[in-house]
Amino acid sequence: MKKAFYLLILIVLCVSLFVSCESDVKKTPFRVGRGRYDSLMKAVTAASDGGTIYLEEDAETKGCIISKNITLDLQENTLTLNDSMRGIYVFSGSTLILDGNGYLTAGDGFTGKHLLQSSGDLKILNANVSAQGYETGAIHATSGSVIIFGASNILADEGQEVIHSSGSSYCYIYTTGKLEGTIKTADTSVIEFVNADLSTKKLKFDYSSSIHSPIKAIRVSTKLYETYDDTFKAVEEAKDLLAYDHEAGIVFFDTGRDDGEWRYLMAAHADLRLIDGVPSVDPNAPGYAEGKATFNFGHSGTDYGTNIEIGAGLDNTTKLANEPTDDSGAKYCADLTLTTGSGTYSDWFLPSFDELNSMYEHLHNKGAGGFDQELYLSSSEIDASAMDTAAALYFNGWERGELAAPQRETEYLAVRPVRRF
């Protein structure tokens, strides 16, 4: 009888403890592994190096120091920093990855100068940092690197610092999102813009400082503007370069000339796909994921008279498209039409080998462009005597960066269309 009574008491206690724990779990927004914590600082302390912190719901918290490698997955929620003088500070030798398509923002109690401060590395992959409405800045990096990728928006009010890069920090901006506020750079910092819109009226530049020297250089896509004694001229040139339709593609080559013919080469954001017989480079188009993804070069035994150098791709494509095979990559590039919010583009072509190699060096080697196939096809023949093979390039795998010689009709490779303007 006593044993049954004690057993009943034990069951009641266990159930009560479980209900209590479940109640606490629902109140706490952060999760690390199987545990949950009511503040970012507690979650960071509990997380192992290289671990992930998940934001379970919209939450308010104080900032903290991060001295390990952490991924903060916002899970489309909003993390609001309150009552903090320092925001989130990433210590030297550590990395914070912000992901999950949510927002890191300031609250009424926030008194810090920046939401994110770092002497380590910041990687904002697909997330948003907004300091708007609170008279504070978004990001300050004193060393290490800042990488802004995906569709991330980094926002600050007019006159506030959206990015302050100082010391030996390096900032790489490859985002289709918005940048608003003031970019301030000093000392030996380098900011590299790839496919980031510098033409917006809500983005300003500040290279003046009573303590540090001006920015050493500003790099836009493949173009390096050395500023030295004329910082603002470099900024204006950078704006001119990026005054193009970013939805259409990404610039990867600049001739440096203004002869009225063409100056820039642009790669489409995605590989060519055939959807019900219609070429597309829009990953959001219905049927894109299941569409035909590989194409051949042309007829064996034919001397098309193509060339390999930069600038030859358009003429090569015309020659190949005049005598197309059933699955001609050149023909489908020539037939491609892309409509964006700013215009319609039907001047695409299959890149020459040197143009393809430029994409490899200036985009793929920097982690840009989304080239996920192993072999990409060019519009160039290796030489006039090799009329059964074409020229292609390994983008991934053991042989990356090396020339390949696929059979013209029987081998099917990935294609990335380009245009020039």
C-alpha cells in the first residue's frame, strides 16, 4: 500500500515538473540544442563553438560579447536589442553568422552606438540589420571581415552609420537588398561592392576623419578604384559603374574604355534552363527547377571560326546559332529574353572561353554568382584542327580552373549567359 502511495506521489511530482518546464520553455525565445534560454547572453554562453542559436519568436534582449563561432538563425523573427550600451560585440578570432531572413533591430532602451560591433568576422547571409528610428548605427568593424550576402538589408537613418569600417577591416558587399545610411571608412580599410546598389539617394559616403587617414581603396565588382588623394572621384566612378539593372545580372568585366561600343560584361544571376522549349535564367519561374539544364556546343567536323578572347563571345554565338544543333547552348542564349522591373533584355550570348574564365576568376573565386555545376560551356573552339571538341572550364571539383575539351554534340554542359553594354 505504501509503495503504491509513494509511486503515485512520484508520478504527480514528475508531471508537475514536466508541466513547469514546458511552461518555462514557451516563455523563453532562444533554443540551443534541446535547451532554451531567456537571453542572448545565456544562449551564447551555453552554445558550443560552431553552434547555432535559433530565435523561436520575436524577442527583446540585451546585447552580449561573442567570443566563439556562432550562427544566429532568426527564423524570420525579429530580435530587438534593449538596455544595452554595446549591442552585440564579436571578439577577435570569432565569427558571428546572421541568417534566417529575420531582423536584428534596436528598441526603445538601446543606447549603444551600433547594433553590431566586431573585431572578428561578421557574415550576414540572409538577414536584415535595421537601426532606423533610434539615432544609432548598424555595423562597426575595427578589424576582420564583414560579408553581406543574399537579399540582406542593412539600414540606418540619414546621417547615421550603416557601416563603419576602420582599422584593417575588410567589407565585402554582395547583396540584392538595400543599403541606407552613411558608409564611413578610415585608415587602411577596403570596401568591395559586388552587385550592391550605390546609386540610391539614401546611401551616403563619409571618408573624412580627424583621427584616421582616408580609405585606401574602393573596389566595385572587378574594378579597383585607388582613391589616395581623390576619394570622392572614386566614389562617383563607382556609382557610375553600378548604375545598371541589378536584377538583370552582375558585372564581372570592365574594359576601362568609353568608346561608345560597349564597356562592361554582365553575367546572368543563374544558369540557363529550358522550360517547355523557352530559355530562362529566372530561378523563380514556374518549372525552372525541373527544366533542361545542360546543352551541347555544335556540330562535329565543322569549322565555325570562333575565337577565345574577351569580346568574341557575341560573334561566336552568332556563328554557332546560324547552324544550331538540337540542344545548342549558343542558340538558346541568343533566344533568351529576360524581363525585370526596369527593362527587357534580349542581347544575351554564350561567353567565349576567356570571358568564361573571367567569370570564374572575378565571380566564382569570390563566392559570387552561384556557379554550382562542375563544367561550364564556352562558345570557343580549342583550335581549327580540333573540330570534334569545344572549350569548357572546370568551375568545381578537383580540376577547377582548368580547360576541358568536351565532345561537341554528345557532351552536355551547364551554360551561363552573358551580355555586354
